[in-house]
Amino acid sequence: MPASATYKTYLSFRDNLGRLRRCIRVDITGLANGANTIAHGITQPNQPSVGATPKDEFFVPTSAVTAHCTQFADATNLYYTIDAGAGTTASVFLVV
């Protein structure tokens, strides 16, 4: 079974150039050993049919897991490789 994700916006703020940014926590379940591609489902607030590309990404394991980012997140997916631990969970904090 592939990994799945749900997200919640924690705060909104304006960066130093006045652009509106959101800090979002993505909770991931069902991570398996090896490479994982996880659809995050985050969209742009003014264009709900367009995915949002994160500017920053912070991985926080919520179970015993050794992992690393395979590649930086794009507008549709997160990419993580699990080195040890199956059926694991994690949270990823994104700024979009």
C-alpha cells in the first residue's frame, strides 16, 4: 500500500517582499523501506486546480525511522527514502 498524506495549514504570514506564505504540516502514514513518492495535495489558494511548490521543507519523523530526502518537493509530490523502519509515520513542514 502506498504512503498517504493529509495536510493542515498552521499559519500564514508575509515574507520580507510582502508575498503571502503558508506554513503547512503534512502528516504521512504508510511509509515503506526504500524510495517513497507521496502526493501532498497542496494547492495554490488563488488557483485550487494548480499545485503549490514548497519553498522550504522540514522532515520530522514521528516513529522510529531513518530517512532522507530523495529530492526536493515539487508541486504534486514529496520524495523520501526510508533507510530503516517499515510502516512508519512522519510529518513534513512546508512553507508554500
